Amino acid sequence: MKIKFMKNQSTFIYNLKNILFSIFILLISENCLSQTGWIQQFSGTTANLHSIKLANSNTGWCVGNNGVILKTTNGGINWFLQQSGVKNNLYSLSLPSVNNGYAVGDSGLILKTTNGGYDWLNLNTSISNSLKSVFFVNENIGFTGGYFGEFVLNLYKTTNGGNSWNSIQIDASYINSIYFLNPELGWATIGVSNVISGASVIKTSNGGLNWIYQFSSGVSPPAKDVFFIDSLYGWLSYRSIVSIPTILRTTDGGNNWITEFPGTGVSINSLYFTDRRNGWGAGDNSVIQATTNGGINWINQTSFQLGKNYNSVYFTDSLTGWVVCDSGIILKTTTGGVLTNFSNISSEIPEKFSLLQNYPNPFNPRTIINYQLTMFNFVSLKVYDVLGNEVAALVNENQNAGAYSVEFDGSGFSSGVYLYRLEANGNHIDTKRMIFLK
């Protein structure tokens, strides 16, 4: 048998430490979940982390200060340090495939991997200033941009996987975020412009050749992130300032931005949506917010704490997501960030599959839902409003036969009738109604 050693001793020690500490994290994770809905994962670094992306539910990367690149192949149970070969701060990450990835950072640095991060190649471009965002539509076409001072070349495009980059001049002082739906259609958030006052969002429909200005705040706080789920529905976040909404939404491709949401009180640095209704925002001071109605209303999922900034959020489905933060913090949820508290109250095998009526009913704000499983199953227990929109995922995992009890917390929801639906392996399905009265 041949044994393949790590590239260097420091990486080996780091990864051994990661494995040992992960055992401890697993032992306390159940308690963490019952308190917050988000579980802290061990990253093994204290460097500020700025961006996280996953190619699937198991494999992903995050990047941060001092050239830190971390990879997981088991959904974040373990994070392993990869050798970037640089000490530059890395701000953004893009994964066109499970093996191909790009990271950008200070001094025009662009790193590329074609083997799942085992090697990161410095592309050595002629770009000299900080790159804040990178987005690859596919393995060949990508865009990057950042801060370049007063109205100079600040957006770059490649059509050959990063081997060469063509500059695109945008009348703006910087670019914070780039997002493309396909090779032709994309948006970017920009800073001060000679054309339009205040931070803005711009749009292209011809692969970046031409850009139109769609919106401006009229004041100076920078636009932070832009995210579109399709050609019509999108969201925009701003650095917080009095009277300025920090998250806006559009339903017409950005021609009009709706500002009915009064603001979060903090800067929202990153947005992610899994469909037109369900989305999350990660922001300064340990804030994670969620919406189940397309951004009309937002609910805090974490407590406000000064000093820790949440910089990037990413979900692989409506339940499973990650947030990376300052000081090497990585958080994960398997419930969409919703606080749940479920327990196995009996290991005896029930005679039949059943979903019981919640109690108390009506309730305010908490209620208990009991159910029984006759065999090992993948179990899904979700809550819906009367229009059929999913508002909470209480259980989404494999469970043994037995009797279970789940607490649903309706804090932050409006009064009304809700439905809860239990499904086990797709063969057993039951739905009941409950009433929330404030």
C-alpha cells in the first residue's frame, strides 16, 4: 500500500487538529441546534472569512484573510486547509464545477484550481488593485471586479477559463458584487458614478458589453450584494444608514426596486435565495435574517451582537445553508435557520405511522407536534401557510422507528391558520391544521 503524504507538515498538523476538534463539535451540536437553529462548525482558523460556496451538499470551499482557503467534503463536519501559496486577503469565490474554482483578492490576485483545490494556480494577471467579486457562469466565461479608484477600468471578463481577461470600463469607483444568470444576463453593484448619484445596481443583457443603470440610492452608502433567482425576481442589499432600506426587491428584472421594507438596522453583506419566496441575508453584528414571502418581511434568526460580522451566506436547498464570519466562524443550519426542538420520546416501535394533533391548539407562540414512525425513514416535517407556502422546516433527516415530539415556535409569524405536513420516505404522508392566535 502506498501512502500519499500532505504537502507540508503545517497542513498535516492543521488538519489533524481539525479532525480532533470536530469530534467535540459533534458532541455539543445537538445542544447548539436547540438554542439557535444555526450550529457553529470548527474551521481551525481565526482569520476573517469572506466568501463561501458549495458545489453540492457535501463539497465546498470558503476563503478569507491571509490567503486562507478551506475545503469540506462532508457538509462542513470537517474543514481542511488548502495551500493557496499566497498571503493576500481573499474576498470572493466562484465554483463553476466541483473541481474547478476561482478565488480573488488584494493586489489583483486571481487563483484557479482544476483539481478540487489540491493545487491553486496564481493566474498572474496585469490587474493590480483589489478584486472584491468573482462570478463564473460556466467553466469558460467569468467576470471579476473590485476597487480601482476614480472611474477607471474596474470590470474584467474572461472567455477562456481565466487564461486571459479583457477589461470593461464602467463609470464607477468600484464594484462590490457581480451576479449572472447566464452568459448574457447579469447585474453588478457599483459605487459612486459620474452618471448617477449614489451607489447603484447596473444590468447587462449582452454579456457585459453594455451596461444600463437601473437604480440609485441617491446617497453615498455602498450597495453590498445583488442576487437574482430568475430574470424577473431579484434582491439588493445596502450598507445600513438611517432611513435607507438595507434590502430592496424587484419583480421586473430590476427596472423598479420596491422599498417597502423599512430596513434591518445593520448592513446586510450577502444574500441568497432558493426560490422566489425563501431567502436569507447575512450581515454585520452577527445578524442573519430570513424571509418566506420574497423579501416583503424579514425575521431575525440570530441575536444582535456587536463586533462579529457575517460576510457570506450560501444554501444548497431550502433547509441546508452556511454562513461565514469574522474570526474564522462558520455556521450551518439544516432547518433553514428556524429554531426547532425535537426529541425521541420513545424507542418502542409503534403499531402504525401517525401524525397527532398539535397541543395546545390554538397556541401562542409555541406548540408541540407528536408523530410516530414504524420503521427507519427519511422524515420531513414542514409548516405551511394557508396558501401552501412553506414557512418552516422542523425535521429533515433520517430517524429510527419510535415516537417523536417537536416544538414549533411561531414567534415572528402572523396570526392565522397553518398546516403541518409529515412525510416519511414518500410513502406515508399526513397533514393537519393548527391555529396561531397572538
